[in-house]
Amino acid sequence: MRGVAGFVLFVCLLSCVRVPVALATDWAARMVEHDVAPQDTDPAIRKTDANNVAAYLPDTGESGRLLVFFGGAPSLRRSPTIPFLADALTRHYRVLMVDYTYNPPGVQLCSSGQDPCFEQYRYAKIFGGAPMPGLSIAPSEGLVSRTAAMLRYLAREWPAEHWDRYLENGQPRWGDMTVSGFSQGAGLAAFLATRIPVGRVVLLSSPWDHYQQTGSLAAWLSGPSATPGARWWGMYSAHEAQAPWMAKTYAALGLAPDHIRIVTDAAQCAPRPGVFMPNHWAVAELGCTPRDEAGRFLEQPLWDAVLGSGG
């Protein structure tokens, strides 16, 4: 989404996001939230789109699993994916939103390319280094380093909150975490989970890495995975344009059919600047996720299924 309108428009859209009545429960009042500029966690981070965000409900306790969500925001309350993340909070997760620089999107760099273009792209965004034409990311700005820097910062600044329980020797304890994201962020979560064993993977409407010229999937999707297949979960809308490709990519990644949830309701928003794929956003929010007459999200049972229990 940000790749077309740019980050300025993205921020403008975020400023219009409101928590629906159905979500205006006591979780919002009880939530502890830290909004942190990525540069504050590591001065070597120069490129950024938004803040990192850490949030939890105090009654979650210290045993809650951490949901690492690739995609930052000015704050959780102004995140376009707030209903999904709020659902995670109420399911006893702590939430950590990790910012990264969205542009350029992989579909732009690899639209006319061939393997291993998508693999190189996602590797650079996750680990940094390994420059490819059109993309150069320092190791400190890869998502692995950004996540580690944010957790170390939280542990230093708020020691009583015990963020250090998600660290081992200064690095993330990925095996105790659920890794997720929406759209490009989900593709990055998927790539990380193939390289590093994580506790659970939740993919929202991505990846759909394929090459138009050959009609073939990116080879990394069907390669070996460090995270066992039973830990993979995915969700997408049957109405979005890339749905046929996601059916193929989720299968290539090894997701079991009963670990995939498909949104069958059409988006409850019309295309507008910055939201040119309403059914894509219907999986996560930005005013597009279908609701019933009382304002309750029709997709909440699907979110519950893919998230599982964070406790």
C-alpha cells in the first residue's frame, strides 16, 4: 500500500483511523504502550517510516508470548491493523511492532526479473547486507537487528516489565515468539521463519512471490524451512486479486489446509487514494474489514484461529 502513495500519504491515512465502537472496550484503557523511534534503539538505524511500538495488558503477566509484527506505526492506536493487534492483546500476547523501510516493494524490483530476485530482496530486508540492484540495506537496518535493538532498548528503559525474557545473549528468542505481518510484512515474516525457527508464523495476505514472465513461483517458497510446518498459519481474502497466487504460495510453504483461513466477505470500503486494494486490506483493517450490524468484526474468529493463545 505505501509503495504507491508514499509514506506521507500512509501517515495521513493513519491519522484517520479510528477504533470502532465494537473494539472500544477496557483493553484500550488498560494497555501499556511504548512508542519508540527506531533511531533511539540504535543510532546506526538511519532509514525509517514510523515508530516501533510495544504494547501489552498488565494482566497478561510475564508468561505471555510475544507477537512480533513487521510493520511500524505512529502508535498502536493509530495502526491500520489495530483490530488484529487488539485481538492479539486480548488473547494474552504482548505485541511488538517493528518498523522497516517499505520502499521499494519486491513486486517493483522483481516484476520483470527471475530467481533469485525475491529471495535476495527478502534476505536483504531481514538480515541486511547482500545488496541487489535497487536495494541496499545495512545489517543494522535488517529486521533481525531492528527487533534485537528494540528488545534491548525496552529491557534497559523498563526493566520492571521484563522484556529481557525475550532475549538470550542480547538476541531475540525467536523460538518463543509468534512472527507476523500484513502484506509485505507477512512475506518478510515468512522468509524469516524459513531461515530461523520461530514459535508460530501468522501470514496476513502475503507472500505472493512469483514471476510474471514465466508464471512461476519464487523458488525460496518451496525450499527447506527452519520452522516446522505445524507452526505455520495463514489468512487472505478470496476476493483479492492475488488470491490464486497465495493459494499456491501457502501450499509451497507447506501450510496445512486447516491452518489457512480465507475471508469470504467482501470489503466494506471503496477504493480511495492509498487504499487501492480494499479486499486486500479487508483481512487486516484500515476501515475495510467487514462488520456486522453491531459493528463486530466478522473476521475475528479467523484472527482467533490463526493467532491461537498467547499464554
